[in-house]
Amino acid sequence: MSTPENPETGPETPPPGAPRARLGAGLRILLFASLALNLAVVGLVIGFLTRAPFRPPPRPDQVGGALTFALTEKDRRIIGREVFRAMRRGENENRTRRAEYAAVLAALRAEPFEPEALRGSFELQRQAAMRLQVAGQRALMERILQMSPEERAAFADRLEQGLKRRDDKPPRNPPPRD
């Protein structure tokens, strides 16, 4: 039912108490869907704005804790290049690492489960990590040997400051209270 129109004043309003025209079911569904979509978009925007920033995994020259962070940026780059060179020399180790993860997956899914197969894969992964750690320590030692006494003292000061800062911070994941 349409409202009669007065040419001078526009559409006439129905008298109070008169039945109102109802929206069709299709239009109500469309309005509801539009509202839901708008709320979803607002939720996504708010979620995007409030989430923690994305941080890619650290580069090999950034892994190493207090010793690494006590280095100057220049020294970190020098050591990082050395570690990357060591990693490139072990290119086939990357293929081996992928094969080891395939072995881990197979061991986890095996029935009956054979823990020794999994332990063997873990051992090979540990050895690969140790080779990388040794390469990093070797590069760090080479750099320290090249430092002047003043540079070594400054390095020691930065290391000491970093250790104090770390000791002053509460643990990130404290144990639950009983």
C-alpha cells in the first residue's frame, strides 16, 4: 500500500494508529546481511589495528642472546655474513634437513610407534644446530680477536648492561600460581 502524495507538501504521513507498511522478507534479509557484513569489516579492521606487529624469524646473526646483542651493528653484519657462508657451504644439509622432517613425520604417524626412530631424527637435528652454533661462535671469536682493547672493553660493557637489563625483567611466562 503506497502513501498518497500531496503535490504541495510531498508524501502524506499516515494518521496515528494506522497500520504501517511492512518490509518484505527479502529486503529484511538483505538489510540484515548488509549489517552483518559491515560488522565483520569493522571487526577485521579493529583486529588488524590492535594485533601485535608481524615479526619474521630472526636472522642467524640475531640469534645468540646477550653476546649477539652486545655487538655493534657492524660486527653483527660481519658475523652474520660468516654464518651465512657456513650455511651455504652446507647447502646439501638443507635437503638433509627436509628429509629429516619427513622422517619425523613418518615416525610420528607410524603404528606401532617407534620412539628410537624419532630419537634418531632429533639427534641429527641437534647435530645440525650444533654445527650452526659452532660456526657462529667461530665467527664471533674471529671478530673478538680483531677487536682493539678499547673495542673489547666496550663490548664487555654492553654485554654487562644487557645482562643487567635481562636480570631486572620479570620472566615472560611466569609459572602459574597454585
